[in-house]
Amino acid sequence: MSRRKTERLLNLVICLLATRRPLSAEQIRHAVPGYDAGNDEAFQRMFERDKTELREIGIPVEVHRDPWEDEPGYRIMRQAYELPDITLEADEAAVLGLAAQVWQRANLAEAAGGALLKLRAAGVQTDESAGGPLELRVDTRDPAFPALWEAVRDRRVVRFDYRAAGSESVLTRTVEPWGVVSRRGRWYVVGHDRERGAARVFRLSRISGTVTPVGRPGAVTVPDGVDIRSMVGSRDSLVRERAATVRVRQGTCQWLRQVGRTEPGAGGWDVVTVDFADPEWLAGSIVTFGADAEVLDPPDARDAVIRRLKGALA
Amino acid sequence: MSSADRLPRLLALVPYLMSHPGAQVPEVARLFGLTEKQLIDDLQLVWMCGLPGHTPGDLIDVSWDGGEILIDNADTIARPLRLGVDEASALLVALRMLAELPEFEDGDALARVIAKLERAAGEGAAAVSSQVAVEHDPAPDAMATVREALRGGRRLSLSYYVPGRDEVTPRQVDPTRLVMADGRSYLEGWCYRAEGMRLFRLDRMMDVEVLEVPADPPAGAEPLDLADGVFRPSPTDELAELELTPAGRWVAEYYPCEEVTELGEGRLRVTLRARDQGWVVRLALRLGDAGRVVAPEHLAARVRETAAAALARYETAG
């Protein structure tokens, strides 16, 4: 944005805030320096663009249509423009400072920074050294995140290409997004899948390409009683109700010994008992210890390890 | 800050200067993320603006003599613009996430800020922020002890598991920060074994104990720069190239890859840096037939050797 344009827009904001009654485009043209006095069409185009830009940064430019006037009038209502009075106690400022640092990278970090600046401008003391020995970071590096955040915010249907876990093919999904959830550092979008006619959860990292909005904002209604968090299932919720016995070489498999129960054995080997739910998950951990660990029982876990080893050998 | 952000910045700068008469140029520049020259340029621009008519009496009056900024005649824009939906939501979602941490169990500061912010932001932001949730893992066992050491400024003794080497090593650590990133908890501290600042994952700590020794990290100990995330391979680490089937694609989601190439039918080729060759071997074993090391050849050979040795154990025993 050129300096001249910034100047014009700032003058326009002041003019529209200061006026008590709505001003016509023509009145604004005379009151605000920088508009083309000679060319009507050029002025109209410029004024339209300026209004759009003000609205994009959140300035409520109000259009007033008076039945007795030919031309619409414009103004900014102070009440709609101004940040309401807000004061924060010291402990409140400290947690706000901490919250503002949570977001990493791009859009939300900028939004949080912008909010903090406005609050400071309003005289709110915010604590930059907040948190002290605590630091929280949430990453939103998934390329699909900004578009989905906007879709959730604007209640808008989206379409994207998605590869389900382990699948060879990419399918296009049309989704009414109900919310986004971060669990264990991974982002998920939860919503109604139109093709399947049912609620579904999608991991953002498995979306390929761009997320395209479909239709109008406001088209999505989140059904009552939807709990977006509980819809994102978690492996941790599986009860580890089975036990496996694993022969482990002495002096190795430290982690296994830590999570399991170790019985010292003879000949340089011990036996560790570990609880598990999913034999594939167990095999994935045991196999990393190579020849230092051998699943004795149960057979399905043992077979899962053998399968992986053969796969790695092939 | 790009020039497109200039108008919003000016609309915050003017109210800031109104509510902080006599603010100093360097301090204001830092707060707004500007150089002093950029700030002066902003002040000069503001000085050209004002009420219609634009006679000297209509214009905003700004001075910065001796670095002390005074502003007058800017009553129309004396209050900042209200918070946008994104701005308020970004803070509200983060505040709600904090509210779930044990640190904030006592005290109601969070609840009060959330209420104030919701009031200042309006309905839109409150609705959006309830549709975005960030969860943290349940606190690992070591958390209580680590917190106690941080609060009391004490040294910690712990055993730390390094999976890449399947090693548990005893450490003494002067804790400096608790870092919760991407759903996991880490302790940052001066490690006397490594003689440097290190991050330790809390769920890989064992036998954690607070010592009767005050934490006293060396004067030159700098906090780690976490701007690019907590997992930072060094550029000197060896590159490994893997080919993944659809079942192995999760590797590209879990680990930062230098390069990711689609090979068709859901297969991927990824290049990643590993601090430890053992780590790559373990990853390849875990993948089984869902992925294989393509390069370097000596790593691929190690994977085959390890798999063959392990398989031999099953075959003789079976």
C-alpha cells in the first residue's frame, strides 16, 4: 500500500468517524484529500476499493439508505468501531501474555499479536515476560490449516482431496466443518461428510492440495450436542488388557524394562511382561530392538514381529 | 510488517500514544515491531492527517522532540479498533488451552480474562473459539517433580532414555523452562553431562529427583531457540532416503523431512536428517514392508543385517 493511499484511508476513517450524519460519496470526495476531482469513474472505483479495504481490516463502514435521498450515505458508528473498555488485573495480564505467545507461525500468531497491540493501545498493561519458566507452543504448519480455520469461522462448506490412512488412492471429500481439534500435536477437522452422509474426522496432514470453499458463508450449522473433541478418537483410550512376554538381552531394551515388569533370567537374558492392546502397535515397538528382543507370547504378536522383520529384509 | 498492515498499525499506534503521553521512540518502536526510522515515518504520516478541512487546527498534532512522543488533536481515533474475530479467537482458544493445565487449576485469572475478552470481542469470536480445541497430553509421571524443581530453583537428578541408542544415561540438570509443544512436555535445562542447554522429553525421564542443590546454570547459558520447533536436526546430520508405501506415509507426517516426493499410487520418497544412524535403522524395522531405506547403501545394509539377525532368533526358537 503506498504512503499516499494509507494517508487517504486514514483521513477517510477519521472523516467517517467524525461525521454525525451519513455522508454521500460526493461529500466524501470533497472532504478527503487524495480523491480524483476530475474523473467521476476513477473516483467511484477508488472509493469502492477503499471501502472494501476498510471492511477487510474490520472497520464497520455503515451504508445508510434514506428514502428521501438518491445517493446512499456512509459513516462509521463509533460504538461499532471502538474497542469496548477493558482493564486487566496483573494476574490476568500475565495469562494473556502467555496466551498470546502460544501460536507459532503465520496467521494465528499474527492475529494474536494484533489483538495484543490493540489491547495495549487501549491502555491495558500486558505482561511480555509472562509465564516465566513456562512456554507453550502450538504449531499450525499444516498447509490446510488456514483455509479450514476460515471455513469453521465463516461456517462454510469445503472440498478437499484426502488420502485415508494406508490408502493408495486420493478421494475428493465435501465436508461441512464443525470444528478443528489438535491432539498430540496433530490437527484434525471434524464435520459432516456429504458423500458419506455421516460425521467424519480427517487428519489435516493427509489432505493433499488446497482446501476450496464451496457455496456461501453461513451455510454450515453445527448440530446441537456435538462434542468435537470426543469425535477425535484416541489410541490412548484403548485399554491395554492383554499381556505379552518378551525375552530381552541383558543390558538392552531399556524402555521395555521401564514400561514392563522384568524377571531376571539366565544365560544373559531376562523376560519382560508388557501390557498392550494392539499386537501391531506392540510389534512396531519390539521390532526396533532387533535381535535383542524376542516376543515369546502371544502368537499373534509374535507373528506380527516376524512379518515386519521379513518385510524389512525384502 | 508489510505495508498492507500499515493502516491497522496506525490505528493502534495513535491510541497507544494518546494513552501513554511522553512515550519514548525506542520503546514504542520495539513494541510495534518497527525500526525507529519506520516509527518516525509513521508519525510523519499521522501528522499529515486529520479532520476534513485539513486546516492546521484540524490536523493531528505530533511531536517527538528528544525522543519523547506527544500527540494531540486525535480524539476521533483515540480508541483502538475493536478486536477482529480472528484476533479474539486466537487469544480465546489459547486461553482455553491454558485453562486445562494443572498450573492454572487454582486461581480464576483465566476465567476472568476469558469473560472480559468475550465481552470485548462480541459473539462471533466466542462461537468460533469453541469450535477450535487444542489438547495437551496427560502430564507424564515426572511432571510434578520437574515443576517442584523449577519452582524451588533446584537441580534435578534423572535417568534419561535415548531411543536412538537404546541408552539410559544418568544426568544432572539445572532446569530453566518447561516447554509444552505440539502436545508434548519438555524440560529445558543445563545438562552437566552434555555441558550445554538441552531439551528433555518428560515421558522419557526415569528416577527423577530434586536435589538439595540450588540450580545454577553457567552465566553464558542461552535459552534454546525453538522458533522452528523442538525437533531440530543439525545440517551436519547424515541424510537418509526412504521409500514408503501408503502404509508408511505417516513417516512424512511425524518427522520433518527435507524432501518429499510423490511416487504415484500413494507411495512417497522422503529425505530426512538423522542425528543417529541407529534411529533410521529402528525406523526401517518398525516400517517392515511399509518402507525401505534407499540411500545410503551402508544404512540399508545395516537394516537387512539387523532384520536377518532378529529373524534368525525367531526361526531357531520356533
